[in-house]
Amino acid sequence: MTLDMRRVIDPDTYFDHNLPPTNLQWAHDEVDRFVKSQSPDQRIVLVTSGGTTVPLENNTVRFVDNFSAGTRGSSSAEQFLAQGYAVIFLYREHSLQPFNRNYSHNTRGILSYLERTSEGQIRVKREWEEKMGRDLDLYQKYTGSKLLMVNFTTLSDYLFLLREVSLLVASLGPRVMFYLAAAVSDFFIPSHSMSEHKIQSAGGDLTLRMNQVPKFLRPLVKNWAPLCFIVSFKLETDPELLGPKARHALEKYGHQVVIANMLDTRKCQVWLFTKEASDPAIIQISKEDQDAGRDIEQDLVEELDRRHQQYISNGQQQ
Ligand code: 9Z3
């Protein structure tokens, strides 16, 4: 299979040529309700998490996936809640979710946390009781009132939902943060160019022509939510590219923060780029702290919280 990735599509025309997800209206109504139920000074964050898929057929049997387990997004969502934010969690279906993440995706499987008592009842094993109890309490405390979950699968789902949520929260201005941790495909096949049915193997090798995904950060920053505090992520595997690409994104889109991370060190080191500072701030966490159960997202979110508060008070002074 070879990939040919050349043609560029305008962000505005993307939505005319691709189908919206089936949960778009539901998401619209839920986000609207969620936002209206918050107090007037409540800070809100949209956390995006997990990877988008790009289907190869309209009746999809095969798709190209983007790397992301959803650790960054789900751990950050927990941290934002702890910092007092209301969180809209836009996540890839079946990727990690806040509070559930510690039990759902490990090699053990959910049943390994449970046992049957001599009376025949099912209960959580003693060694997990305390931690699971804490996560359950937090999950129940926040869900619905301070945590709203909306799921996507494909790139197209993600982009429609991102635009919808952006337009709904935009009027709240600086007190809304966008934390765009989802891993979003750079290439796709438009619906009208895709094979309708399963691509057949009888013809031998497969050559795919994929279009470049329009750069949605531009309309997001300029038109959809121009007053909000926007944090994007830059993922690279070549260390030489990371800094220049992060800085380029900041200059090109003019938003507030780019968080740069390398694939293999993303859990222990990130660089925070802003327009104001010539050098990035480094946030890192030691192996010992990680082993003790601390996530880098704790420090990252605390730092962003500080910067967001500053952004809000700067806006109020103007
Ligand atoms: C990230 O860089 C995230 O930190 C990770 C998190 C996907 C690496 P995990 O979910 O991984 O904890 O397993 N997200 C953004 C990736 C991305 O698609 N960025 C685009 C780019 O690099 C810009 S929006 O061009």
C-alpha cells in the first residue's frame, strides 16, 4: 500500500462534503444544557482525547487509525476537575475515560478486581477497595454536573463535534479553555472519493490517494472561538522537528499555548511554548514519581490553570 497525499481542501468546504455524526444533535443539546447549568464565573475546559480514524470505504471495513490511548486526555480531565473546572470530554469511543482509566484498559481485565464472598455476593477485592472507592466517589460526584462526555470515532465525527462545541461555548469567552490533546489525522479520503463497498483484493496491490486534512486550528482560533484560551498539542518522533514545528504552529494560528511532546517520552516530559517567551517552559516528572502513581498531567494542568487565570484577568483589565 502506498499513500499519495497531495490535495488540500478548504476548511469551510469540508463540512459540505462529509456526513455529520449521528450524535451531533444529542451533543449539541447536552453541551448547551451543561454550559447553561454552570454558574456565571465557572471556568470550562473542552478536553479532546484519543485518536481519530480515517475510513477507507463508505461501508467501512478498513480504516487508518491515529496513535493515542487517551491517557493524556483522561488524566488531564481528572486534574482539571480537581482544579475546579467543568469539563467537556470529547473522546474517541473505547479510549481511556476519566476515573475508569485505571481499570478498563490494562492487561488484567475488569474481572480480576472482583471476588465472590462466602455468602455468594460479588465484591471488589480488598487490595483495590480504597483506590476504586476513591475513583468511584469522584466519578459519581462529577458526572453530569461537572463532567460531560461526548464520543467520536472518525476524523469527520471529531471535526463536526469540535465545531459544534466551539460555537456553543464561544460566547463565554476567556473563561473557556480548549485543551486539544486528541491525535488528529493529517490525511483523509473524502466521502465522494471513497469506495462505496469493501475494497477487493483481486486487483493486487492497493494504492491510496489521500487528501490533506484542512488545518482546523485556523477557523477555531479566528472564527469559532476567538476569545477563548486555546492550547494545542504537537506530537513528533524526530527531536529536530519538535521545537520548530511547535513554534511554527503558534505563529501560524496565533493561539495561546502549544504543548510539544515526543512520542517515546510523552509521559515524563513536555515543552510549553507561548508567544511571550523565547524559550519553552519544560515540565517533567521523575521515574520515582511516576512509579509512585503521579502523572505529569498534574503539573501540566496546574501550570495551564495559572496561565488561564492570568489570561482571564488580563482580558478583564482591557
Ligand atoms: C498529543 O500530542 C498527545 O499528547 C498524545 C497523547 C496523543 C501524544 P496518549 O493519548 O498520547 O496519552 O497515548 N496530541 C496531539 C497530537 C496531534 O495530532 N497533534 C497535531 C500535530 O502534531 C496537531 S493538532 O500536528
